[in-house]
Amino acid sequence: MTKPALQSASTKLADTIARLALSKKSERTIELDVRELTSLTDYFLICSADTDIQVRAISEAVRRGTEHKPYRTEGAQQANWIILDYLDVVLHIFKTDQRNYYNLERLWADAPLKEYKDEPDKSFIESAD
């Protein structure tokens, strides 16, 4: 499977952020492509974790793993819902109960959705024939 040769910077950033979140075992990691719906950003990334410690760990992994600092950060003290705003990509890291309550996926239901899974790349797994 080949990827398109030209990916936008915001698409690459969204993919990088999602992979960094998954590296800290984020749950239900999704990308909402809101480029056609709003001028606020290109992508909303949404993920969750069961504990505030894990929410903070995801936030730290993303902050350390991206080339630029987020333009704005909200919610780091309480760790129920942390927002990292990279302008073209906005990451929402929820504690699971908060995510269920606010249900941003429903609010942006018109946006194309991509789900990220923490699975090994099957193309590198050799079969035992």
C-alpha cells in the first residue's frame, strides 16, 4: 500500500500526534477532519484515558514528540480534559468519563472520522509457512 506523495503539513502533524498519543496507550484515538466545516482548525484529534496520570502522560508525550510547542494549552492542572492547540491541529485528551459526557464526536458528526489503532504494522510480520 502506498501513501500519497504529497501530504499537507497539518495532516502529517495530526498523524504524528495520534501516534504519540497511542504510544502512551490512549484509548479511542480518532481524527475529525473539520477543514470543510470550520476555519478554526483542520483537524480535531480526540483520545481518552482512565486516569489523570495517563492523561498527563499522553499530553507530555505529544508535547515532547512534536517539533513545535502548542500555541495554547488548557486543562493541564485538572487533567480531566487537556487541550493542546497547534493551530492546524487541536488535540483533546479526555479522562474517559469526561469524554463520554461531552461527546465531541457527536457535536462534529458531519466531519469525516479516522480511527487510529495501536497495532503493529502487519506488512512487517512474517508468516510461518
